[in-house]
Amino acid sequence: MGLLSIIRKIKKKEKEMRILMVGLDNSGKTTIVLKINGEDTSVISPTLGFNIKTITYQKYTLNIWDVGGQKTIRSYWRNYFEQTDGLVWVVDSSDLRRLDDCRMELDNLLKEERLSGASLLILANKQDIKGALTPGEIAKVLNLEAMDKTRHWEIVGCSAYTGEGLLEGFDWLVQDIASRIYVLD
Amino acid sequence: MEDEEESLSTSNPNQPNSDSDSETLDPALQKKHASMLERLANRHQTRLDSSLTRRSAESDSSSSPSFESTSSFLSHFADSKSSIEAQLAQCRLTPTSESAELKTRLDGISSSISDLEKFVAEKSYFLPSYEVRSSLKVISDLKQSLDSLSSELIPKKKFSFKNKAVKKNPVIDSKKEEEKEKAVEKIGKPEKIGFAIRESPGFRNKTGEVLVSQIKGSEVGEFTISDLDSCEVRLLGCIRVLFIHRLRNCKVYVGPVMGSILIEEVEGSVFVMASHQIRIHNAKASDFYLRVRSRPIIEDSSSVRFAPYCLSYEGIDGDLKEASLIEETGNWANVDDFRWLRAVQSPNWSILPENDRVGTVEITNSDS
């Protein structure tokens, strides 16, 4: 207990947050991370493995783990669950055909005990594309209202292409995590 | 008074005066870190010592201060627990028909459970581990009974989410399960219908046809090509996103795609396409003539071959420029196979030999 409480307090001091980005392939996870960090998003290959980005956001340091979403590597997601403060689930709002897959994968993820305390941000990405579902429709398809009542969650429409909505989503996530972990500040 | 303070703080500017201001200085930060570690360790030691003495004091006289004592924790915990249990029982005994009121009551219980959880977490540093464990057990029991209560009282909403977990659990009686299945169907069906109405532009369910679409400007976002057999597809102009699903023996010629292309379940087909990102899943015996800004990927595919883009139609250069795809990057040959994570060449794909390639493909928007 002694060491753990010391580590906890150091973490508090540095105001670090660990954020896990997951979602089906082609949903735009890597593009979102790069866009938020102000990097070039014109050449991005599908993620083979994972990327880590450390971003200073407001007064916090975010460690963002962007994990590839191809079917073959989804089973490795669980290796990244430990100590996750915030979970970002990215949805391709224009991919109507795979919304069922999307819901199933999210359901499986939320059963995971190690993620039970994490705040959940759902980004309904690709809102700039004509024909994309609205965040409200995505919420209905994913049946978000039926989620466990203790879970803190929010759905935000965004476009990694234009950058719209990204800051709004991350603002919510960071505030929510901060109010849980750093209540004493 | 204020002046005095100000002069004080300016008199020695090098000294970090508050917590947050000094974080920009690296060496200072490190120094602070070390000193904080020391302080924390010291504090932990004194706390341990004092709690030891307190515990021994507790054993002979039960008049220890309420702060940080196990017995006061236990009594507070028991109080909260019985109050939550009372609320749960009340909810069960006096069911209201108004779902809104019920929901606020259940939410109230849920939040008092999480308050209790927080209380345990706060006090866990001085509690014996047995007490922590047993308190957490009580909390999880409370959560469970709240869950079962809310699924009893507001059935529909809970079901479709819990469906899978319930199926795996053989203890649940079959009658309940049947009800749940029905509820799932009820929820599931209207959704599907709702989205079938809103189909994106595309070509679907055709056999042996030539399908041509001339796309102007940015009118089209996503485009879907699915369930085709022995068709030829020509898309002239820029689109944002392309979805391709279930094609057999088809030829697909498309102009630049500004976003990504997602291909699933294709067989015996030829694709000529340019895009920023291309993902190919479950493809068999197909040829891909690509121009890609990033590395194309394949997954669960076999006997797929790759060659450079070779499409031409009137005005294609302008479209390629607009989509930033005018440059040949050579990435058509840099294929990542997600089923073959080794350094040696994947057996699932190969480069199409030059004399097996088709020449430049000219397309027009007439059906010839």
C-alpha cells in the first residue's frame, strides 16, 4: 500500500492521464490523434500495431494510446487496458454496414473489468461526409442509453478531416477524468 | 499588506513560490520531485507509526478519535449500506408506473452506491485488507441487486445490452430468456429498417451489367458498390469514401477517392483505383492497380496481385490534382499483410508481372 500511495500522489502531481483510443479499422483514430496534436494528416497508413502520443492538454499531460483496429489485431487491445483513465471509442459514422460490428465490439469492450472505471468518450467521426449518421443516431444504434449507470460517458460528433468537434470531445473527457481523479485540487 | 507580499515574492524570484508555477523549469521540477518523494515517504512512516499506536490504544480503551479508525469506518459503512438496502427494498415494494420517477429513484440509489465506493477508496489506506475486501464485496453485491432490480422494473432498456452475458449464464430460467429475446427483436428490427431507407449512393445487387456514374464536384460523400456479379463499374470524378462489399468476377474502375477505400469479400475481380488509404479484407484471386498515398493493407486475403494505377478519362488529371493524388508514390507495391507479420515476403500477395498487366484503361461515361 505504501508504494502504491506514493505513486498515486506522484501521478496526481504530474496530472497525467492515460487515454486508450480504439474502434473498428478505418474509423480515423490515428488521424484524430495527429489532428489534435496539430500534425500533418495527409499521409497516414493503417496502423500496424500501435502509436503512443504524449500531449500537453490544458494543465494535464495526456498519454494517448492509439491501437490499430484491423480484425487481426483487435484481440491485442486487451494488452492496453491496464490503468486506463479514459476510453475513446471512434465510430466511422459513414460506414452504415458495419455498425452492428461496431456495437458488438464496443459491448465486448465495456464488459472488461479493467476498463470499468474509465470515462468513455464516443467520437462519431466523419461528420463532414455527406450521408453520415448524426451523433444522436449513432447513440441509438449503439444503444448507449442502456449502459451501466455508473459509467461516465458522452458522445460527440466530429470530423478528423476538418478538426471540428475534437476539442469539444477531449475537453469533456479531460474534465471528467480530472473530476474523478484529481478532486482534491 | 498586499504590497508587502508582493515585495516578498519579487525579492527572491528564483525560488519556486507555488506548486504550478515552477513546472516549466526542468531541474527545479526534478528537485521538487525528489523532495516530494521524501516528504511522502516520511508522512507515510509517521502515519504508519501513529496508526500502530492508535490501534494499541484502541484495544484497551475504545475511545480513539473517529478520524482514521476502523470501527468508525465500519459503523459509517454499515449505516450507508442499510440505507441503500432500505431504498432498494422500497423501490421493489412500491413500484411506480411512471418510468421517469422510477429512473430518478434508481439513479439516486446508483449514485449513493458509488459514493459509498468512493468512501471505501478514500479510507482504504488505513483499513486492514480484510475490511477493504469485504466492503468491496458488499458494494458489488449492492450493485448487482440494483442491476437486477432495474432490469426487473425497466425491462426493455436493459435487455439488448445484457443479452449476451445472460445467454452464457445457464442458471437463468428459460422463460425469462424468451422474454428477453422478444425484447431484443423489438428493439433490433425498427433500427434496421430505419437505416435501409437511408441508403447512400451506389450500385447494388446487379448481375452482368455495365454500371457508370459521373460524379460532379463534392456532391457525393460516400459511395457503395456491393453484391455484384460479372459487372463492370466505372466511376468518373472525385468521391470522399468508397465501400466495396461482395463482388465476383467484376471490373471496377474508379477516379480519385479523397478519403479511404474499404474492400471486403471480393473474388476474381480487377480493381483500378486511387485513394489516400486502401484496406482490403477477404479478397481472393484479384488484381489491384493502385495509387495510394499511404501503404495499402490486406487481411485474410490470398492470391492478390498489385500493379500501379492505369486509369484514364477526360479530366482525370484535374481530379487527381484536386485529390492530391497526382504524384505516383510507389506505395502500390508497399503492401502490409496483417496476417503475415514477418520480415519475409507474404505468400498471400505478389507484384503483378509487367507483361501480365492491362495497358492504360480508357473509360467514358457512355455504356459502350
